[in-house]
Amino acid sequence: MSRMTILTEAELRAIVKLDLDAVACVENAFRALATLPVTMPPILRLDIPEHRGEVDVKTAYVPGIDGFAIKISPGFFDNPKLGLPSVNGMMVLLSSKTGLVDALLLDNGYLTDIRTAAA
């Protein structure tokens, strides 16, 4: 069994920048979505009303790519009162051949910010 890679937000910020490569990556992803038989289920949303919280889970699979991601994006909107950020999150990268976890990206929404800006 291979080792799982774990990258923190700080490590991801050092590796992934908003640049032309990021823009090209997002363009390729949108092109795949428009032209390939991508599997993208509806967003799973879990509300936690007593704590003003919600968790969204998103995923997609593109045929021919060796892996896929599951994005977990919590938002707990009373957290600032506790000295915590209201949003955080992570992505789990899995092998599309075996289903084994390849990596955990503890990005706290950074990768989503890059994707949004690159689009």
C-alpha cells in the first residue's frame, strides 16, 4: 500500500499559485465537463442549524483520469465568536483504479479560491 500525502494550506500556497497554469487547468476542467461523460452527482448538503453550520460535499469523476477528489466544505457562521474561521475544508484525493486515498489536501478553501479566480 502506498503512503498517503498530507498537504497543509501553507504547503499548498507554496505549490499552487494563481497563474497561467492555474487558468489553463481550470479551462481544461470546464472543457472536460462540456465534452466528456463526466460523472458529477448533486452537491450533498448537511445543515447543522443549532450551531449555524452547514457542510457541503462535492465530487466528480472524469473518465481517463487516474484519480478523483471529494471536497468537504464546512461553514460554521458563529465560529468568529469563538476566535475560529467561519469556513474551512479539505479535499480527499482517491485513486480511480483502487479507491484508495492518495492524499489529503488541508486547504481551508484556498484551492477553491484559486479555482474561482482562475475561472
